[in-house]
Amino acid sequence: MFTTWRPRNSRNKVFLVCGTLMGIALIVSACQGAATPGATTQSTPKMVAAETTWQRVLRTKTVTFGISNEPPYTILNPDGTISGVDPTALKTVLSTYGVTNYVGVLTDWDSLIPGLIAGRYDIIAAGMAIRPVRCEQIAFSEGQYSNQQGFMVKAGNPLNLHSMDDIVNNPNVTMGTLRGGTQQELATDYKVPTDRLLTFPDVQSVLAALEINRIQVAVQPTATLDSLRAKASDPSAWEVIPITPAPHYANGGSANDVMAVGFRKEDTDFMAAYNNALAKQLANPQQWASTVIGNAGFSLPPSGVKTADICGGKY
């Protein structure tokens, strides 16, 4: 089941393992039980290999994952549960290993990777795109789905914005997007002037800035923007359009990003197990599209494109 999500300042539980280097004598003693009064022993305690993240997940049947409140990737429900495409994908894959408890840890978008590296959660399942700069810090599963970049503008598109170049060439347009998101990278690649680029910690703040005309265009995946538009004070005042022509990063790679789960680089066994189960799920693409992607507006991952290709700048 999905348990109540944790707020940004929450800490994960620490699982102590017998035989770790820190405090080994005390831990080994505790694991072996109390000595009999008056007894002596000449045996040397054996070193026990540290438990990996994946081994702990299997043992406890619990996984913690970093999220940002960005529907339809992740949705924080009023009853404290979590839904959305990424939690559904996570549960679909890991339930095949008997994992039953899924704990989301709410984090600002630009803190997701630092939080993973710091051990605040086991993985990232928050609609994170595979990008070369991120691959330098963490590892990614194979792709789970892909998105399309779009604009949210006033109804009728009075500023006639369709492409990234339209933003660059109109001095009256300020763009807003998530801080640390791929759209910020895209803006840099297209040379959007820094004084006309505002970034925010979450998409709710992007919408708020749009509604008070602090920004004139929100740039996010169309699925995210559709969800934002529905939450606007007057949804009919806004429209969502795909960016045309489809944008590309400076290295020529498609900006229709491929989304995946993020892992710490040392958690190779976890990622291998995840990829193995994911491949079996994607072998039935119609079922994956129906049960995981649903009506969220995403597409199946592009055929033949591997995470290694994207990390290497080949897509």
C-alpha cells in the first residue's frame, strides 16, 4: 500500500546492520546475544557484509522514494495517500518482488537528487527525465514513458508563442518553469535571457506566477500543464499547446524526454532487479499503457532507445 507521504523536513528511518564498520564491536555483541556470566571466549567476531539498499527493501518489503508534488507524475491526495503515473509504475514493478509498503518523501524538485545522494530515500520516482548532466550524479533505470514539451498561455495565445525562439525574440515575454527541470536546461540551450527566465520550486508556484502575469508562459510537459490548467481559478482563461517545432537540446537530443527511476550509483543490484522486472512489464506495452500511463497524456518510451544512449548524448 502507499503510506502517508512525508513532508520535506522529515527524515527516513535508519536501518542498522550487524557487522557494519561503525561501532562494530557493540553491534556484533548485540547481534550475538549477551554473554553468559563468568564465561570467556577466544573467538574473533566475524565481519558481516553491509546490507545493500535492495537487500533491505526485500527484507522489509518497504521502499522510500523521493517525490515532488507535480501531477500527473505524482499526486498527493487529501487522505494522505499518493497516486500518479510514477508511484503506479513503481508499485507495478516492485510488487513482483513482494514489496508491499511504498513511502513517498516530499521534496522540492531541485533537491531530489541531493536528497537521494544523502540517503534521505531509496530512489527517485517523480517523473524525472534521463539527462546527461543528471547521469553524472545518479543512475537511471531504463525508460518508463516519454513526454511532450508544451506552453501554457492565455486563451487565444495573444502573444503568438509556439516555439522556444518565439520566447527568445519577444522582449515582453518572461518564461516560468521548475527550478532544476529539463525545461530550464532547454531555456539555457535556446539562450532565453536570464532576466526573462524565472524558476520555481514546484509547479503550483509556476501557476501562481502565471495567474498574476509575473510570467507570460509556463513551459512544462503538456501533461503537467493540462493538470495545472484544471487547477487554475478560471481554466477557460488558459490554453495548453505543444511546442512547435519540437525543441531539441544543444547536443541535438530530443527534448521529448524519457522518464525513469533514479538510483544511487552504488545501488547496482537494485537497479538491475528493477530493470529486469520493468522489461517484463514493457513486453506487454498495451497493458503498461493502460494500467500505468492511463489517460495522463504520456507516450510509451521510444523503441530501441536505451538509458546509456541518452546519458551519452546520443538521443
